[in-house]
Amino acid sequence: MLLLCLGLIGCAAPTSLRFWAMDGGQEFEQSFSRGYAGRGERGDFDVVMTEDGVDQAPDPKPDGTLVPTPEPPLRHLLHVRVLWLPLRGTRLDNPSATNASIDWYVMGTGSRQHQDMLAYSGVGYVELEERGQTARLVVRNATLKPRGRCGMLADPVGACRVSGSILAIQDRSAVDKLLAEMRDATGALEARAQGR
């Protein structure tokens, strides 16, 4: 069984999210190496983050030889859609303090039809700040639940609380390209769940 490659809390990356499993209190962190942001036609603000497992390269031994990792690298795709901006002073315990949807895909190796995959969905409270060609999101309070699974990936997270910060480059075309990839992943997940 492949394990979901989330590291235990250590140094926080400039762009990273922390996950607290609701059924066991285990805390994890996932960093993202690339992110793109842009406003959609309806005024929603989309941010898509990706991590392609490049940080899981083999570690060198003291003699310089490389030790292969036991699992192949995993690909992470995270989509945050900010639906509206909260007013200053909005309290996190207020039911109206949910202004964003969040989707997270963890994908292993294999073809689209046979790819190992975990999918999570949820909502949260997100603060957004645009500065020129960049966008910064702060996820203050969010929850995710497993939405689907196929293949051999084990899920050590399950339902979880999420917080953290995200930095992204403003590039709507890159956002659209990654969103199309996420739609393909959703389609593949649904097709495999129905046995097609």
C-alpha cells in the first residue's frame, strides 16, 4: 500500500497547509512548489496549487550514493475558489464566515484509467490579498472530507481541519489549464467508482 506522502510538522514552507485529522488529532503539513491565481468571468477568484513530488528525491548516504524512496512521488493539486471577500472583523465562529470552496487531489503513478488517487472537498474561511502579479491567501478555518478514492493509496488524513498560507502568481491561463486537469481527474474518479 502506498502511503500519502505528507510530512510531520517541521519547518513551514512559504506556501504550505497544515492538516489536523479529526479522528485522531494527527497533524500533517503539505507544501506546494507552484501556484497560479486569477479572477473568473463571474468574479470568483481561483487559486490552483501543485506539487509534483520533486522534493521526494532520493537522499544521499554519507558516501554519496542515493537511497531510493520506498514510494513513487505523488502529485498534489489543490483548488481554492474564493466566492466573496469577508468584511473586516468577521468572526470565525460565525456561520457566514465560510467564503471559499476547496478541492484537493493526491495522485500516484499510472495512466488516467488506472491512476491511484485520493480526493477531498470542503469549505473554509479565506482571506485574499492581491499585490500586483501575486496573490496571497490565508486559510484561517477550513474543513475537508474524503470525496473519493481509487487504487492503492492509503489515507492517513480522512476528515480534517485545514489552515495555512498560499502564495500564487497571477496567471489565469495557467489556472484554467490546471482546472481542466482537475476536471479530468474528477471524471476518471467517477468513472472508476461506477466501474466503467
